[in-house]
Amino acid sequence: RSIYDPICSNLFARQSEIAPEKLLRETIRVLDVLIDLHHNHRDYLKDLKFVIKNLQTLPDYTLSRIKNINLKETEQEIEKIKTEIPAYYLTKLISRAQEVDAGEEKLILALELKKNK
């Protein structure tokens, strides 16, 4: 085995991978800027931010796409995102999360009541 084998195997390894927390933080920062700039899309962007920040259900490539939005053409970029991730989809994710939260509270309460008997 040559001493060059480890070097050769890592020669073209991807070095620019972003840590998930950093990607999340940068995506939220871009969304905050967009929320401030585009009052006509504010509700949609706030829902998108909530889904990304609190539910974390969107894939990393979607976060990367949002993070890399061209800030000179934000109106067109927002419209593209709205076609890729429709408002009704975000609403459905948020309502499902609320249903799950309500179900968890009922379960916890039921377990507490059972334990206290």
C-alpha cells in the first residue's frame, strides 16, 4: 500500500459540505430578509420559516435552494418557491403538527390520571 493512497482517495472529496445547523441558520436568515422585503408574501414566508425552523420537514436541498436565492430577483425566486412548495402544503404540515401536539397532550394527561389512581 502506497503512502499516496489516502491522498488519492480524498483528492476529490467534497470539502464544502455545510453542517445541517449552519444550513438551517442561514436559510432562516434569508427568510427573515425576504419577510422584511416582501410584505405581499409575508404570510407565506412566515409559514415557510415556521415549517423549516420548528418542524424541520423539508429536505436539505430545499433549504440550500432558499439559502442561495438571488437577492436581486427575489420576487421571481419567491414565485418559483411557491410553485415548488405550495401554500396549501405548508398549511397541511402545520395543521398536522398541531394535531400531533394536541394528541400528545391528551396522552400525557391520560397517563398522569392513570398513574394517580
